[in-house]
Amino acid sequence: MSIKQAAKKGENTMLKAKDVMTKDVIRVRKETPIYEAMELLLKNEITGMPVVADDMSLVGIITEKDCLRLFYADEDEKNKTVGHFMTQPAVYYNEDDSLQSVCDFMMINYFRRIPVTSKNGQVVGILSRPDVIAHIVQLRRDEKVHAG
């Protein structure tokens, strides 16, 4: 079955955020020094990560764009924590939300990644553009294998 046929049959709309998201989430707390958070972004080659409380509830997101503010920062700001620079509240989706609705949102709003939460509000994953692209490529590979 082709990707277009799968979409016509509604298979992509049946997928949920939890089916494609990255479950091993790199995250920080509000109290994390901003330069430590920036090191994590660089080391892990990611463009942003959730900011969580002790109970893993989402309190914000820190992105490369947020960190660019340090270019203009005075000496006092350079010693601040993630809480000073993060975007809050963070846009997020529930793990049971459809992958299609998350993708639609990402395309319209130019988001690169979106935290995914459980029904209880704890961060359980993150869904990024590369996650979705990897899923699309895997569908194509599967299609070729089944076509024989």
C-alpha cells in the first residue's frame, strides 16, 4: 500500500503522537544554569527541550531561539537560569492526540518540536520534525519491501 493510499484509508490519522515521539527526553529544570542547558542542546544536537518540575510536569520549553538572547545579554543575565530564558507556557500535545493534528500545528506555526504529555500532565515524550520524517521514510521502506 502506498503512502497516499494509507492516507486515503485514514491510517495516518489513526496514528497518535505516542506512536512516533521520542520517549527518551532530554530535559532540564528551571533552576538549571542557562549555559549548562546550552551545552546539552549542542551535545545532543537538538534545537530545544522541555523544562520540567520535579514531578515531570511541563513548565516551559527552552530553545535555541531563547538562547540567542544571550548574544545581547549583560553580565548579570549571563549567570541566570533556564527559568529566565525559557518560553512559557509551552505548547504541548497529549500522547493520545492524533499525529496528524500535531503535524498540522507544526507546519502552520513553524515549530520544530513539541513536548508530549500524559493525561496527568507529565512529560512522556517529544515530537520533532525529524521524528515525523523518520516515520515517513520508514513507511516508504515498508512499502518497497511489501511491493517486492
